[in-house]
Amino acid sequence: MPFQVAALGAAFCWALSGMIAAGPSRELGGPRFTRLRMLWVSLFLVVIASVVGDWGTIPTDNRTLLLLLASACLGLVVGDAALFTAFARFGPRRTSIVFTTNAPMAAIIGAIVFDETWTARGVLGTVLIVSGVVLAVFFGSRPGQTHRFEEIVGNPVTAFSWALLGALGQATGAILVKPVFDAGADTWPIAAARVLIATPLLWLLARPLDGVAKSAGRARMTPRYWAILLASALLAMVFGTTMLLYALSVGDVGPATVLSSTTPIMMLPLLWIATREAPAIGSWVGAIVAVLGTGLLVS
């Protein structure tokens, strides 16, 4: 398989996973959806890490353990819970486009923490991403769109803030785990270790997370919800991640990363099919501009 196809496949899996999660995250509540989904994610990643990974590559020093703990707390407990709360409040289209801000956030954090270089190309990429988000959020709807995916639950500023917090949490979590990868740790065991830390924390903090998110969703768990959680976890954490790793291993990192970041664009035709309502022109322009900005930032 060409690496370009694999990278686009990863973006499609993440877009489809977001679409699948949008309704149930609203019905179950964002934090609750996150912790239930994480049970499947933990199972899948532990199995994959045990079959194809090498647990022995994870350093056991205190610094590594602290980095993994911080990465799991910020990237998964805070980041994922905020992201799915945003799906519930802000809808999949708006949330996916706001989530592209995780790229400049990661670049800024990397520049501060690891003294990485901040170039003019990076600044331009950041400006494009922010411009794309503004276009998609403020000009992404049109009169006559009535589907619940376009509905904003509660205060729009609060919903937007949840999406930003999700992006910031995941960007910070990714940056914190970077030194562990630089030390030679295998990808799959690190991913599994993070979810093994995050899963019990999500359950221990269930009540405060639900309270902060003010989750209205209290639907009773049914086989349908368990199937949706399973599908979302498989698509995002197994198929999507596997295809991205394949693309990065056989292709150029820059193009592979850019193609895998096209999730907001991939989501628009999926929304069109699901809602039978054509996305507004602002959605298309905003998503394309944000992806172009991501391309400049990571190339």
C-alpha cells in the first residue's frame, strides 16, 4: 500500500470515528463516553503491544514514569474527556476543525519546553490554522441546517472552550511523551502504558469530571452503545493509528503527517451523507485553510 493512501486512510478512520462518537457522546455524556470507550482502547492496545511490541524498551527510571503519568493525565484524562465533551456540545464538524489547533499548540509547547526552533513557516502555518478555525466556526453553518450535529448545546463559548482544552490536553500529552520515544521506547507499549494509567484515573475521577462537564447525557448502557464504543475505539486507536504508523515507517514524515491531518475535510462529505444537508462553503474553506496551515507547520 502506498504511504499516501495509508495516511489518508488514517484521516478517514479518525473522521468516521468522530462521526460515530458524536451522537452517543451527547447521550451518554462526554466524560462517561470517554471512560467507557477507554476500556476497549486499553484491551486493544495491550493485546497489540504484547503481540508486536517490546515492553522491555520502556525505561523504568523515575523520570520516565513521571513523564508517562503526566502524559496520560493531560493527554487522555483531560484531553480525551474534553474532546468528547466538545463533540457532545459543539458537534463533530466544529470540534474537528478546532482540534487542528493542537498542531500549533504542540509546536509552541515544544519550543518552550525543548527549545525547538520556531520558524516563519511555522508562524504562517499557525495563522492559517487559526484563520481556518474562525472561518469554519463562524461561517460554517447556513440557514436551513437542522440536524443535531449542527446544534450547539449550552453556551457556544463554553463549547468552544471544551474543544480548545481537548486540543491543548492532547498536544501537551504528546509533547511530554516525546523524550520517552527519543530514548528508544517502542510505540505500541508506550501507547498501551498511557491508557493503562489513564483508564483507572478516569473512573476514579468520574464524579468530578461529570460535574465539571455538566453532562446532561444519562442514557442507560445498551448493546448498541457498547458496539458503538467498540467501533469508535477500533477505528481511531487500532486502524487509524496502525495506518499512520505504516505511512510514517515507509514514507516521508512531512507528507504523511499532512495527509493524515485532513480529518476535518474528510468529515464534511461524511456529514453530508449522514445529515443530507450540504456543508456551508465556510466549512469547506475553513477546513482546507486549516489543513494547509498544518502542512506548513509540520513540513
